Amino acid sequence: MSGQPGSYDEFFLFYLREHSHPGNRALHACGTALGVLICVASFALHHPWFALLWLPVGYGFAWFGHFLVEHNQPATFRHPLWSFISDFHMLALMITGGLDRRLALAHKVATKTSASAAARQ
């Protein structure tokens, strides 16, 4: 994706392409799930300040996946809010079994966009 995304849907397809390695997606799922668990547990145990631990845990897993598995830059650096939302969106697709279809769409759109750009040159 060059420049700014025009919509969240466009961004999410880019986000999925940036998470094409299954290991990276697994690390994101672990980080997101553990982050939620930490938040819930901290309030349930009446220690709300511990909820802030979701930041190093959740992003630690995700960034480990990007830097050491996927070898790309986290989208969080450029689009923090949409990336945060997309972590949960991707996890929901993993749980419901819809991720493979969306990944295929993301790669199809990227291929089509690349072909169009090449034809213009």
C-alpha cells in the first residue's frame, strides 16, 4: 500500500498481507488473547494498574512476530488505531474460520493492483 489507506477495509487488506506468515499471526493471536486476559484478571483481582501490562505483553508478541518472523515493520508505527482494531479483527477471523478467505482476497487485490501499476508504466 503506497500512501494512506482510503478506508478501513483497504487498510485491513494491507494489514493481512503484512501478516502473511502463519507464525506471525499465531504470535499476534497469543499477544492479543494474553493482553485481554491480563486486563480482565487485573480488574477481577482488584489491581487495575496491572491492566497496563497488556501493552508490553500484547505488543511484545506482535513485534517479535514482525521483526523476527515476518521481517517487516509493524503497521502500528504508521496506523496505531487501525492496527489495534485489526488485531482483534484478525483474531475474530481466526476463531470463526474466516481468515483464509480474507487472506486470499488480500493477496488477490494486491496482485491485481501490482498488475495495474505495471501496465501503466
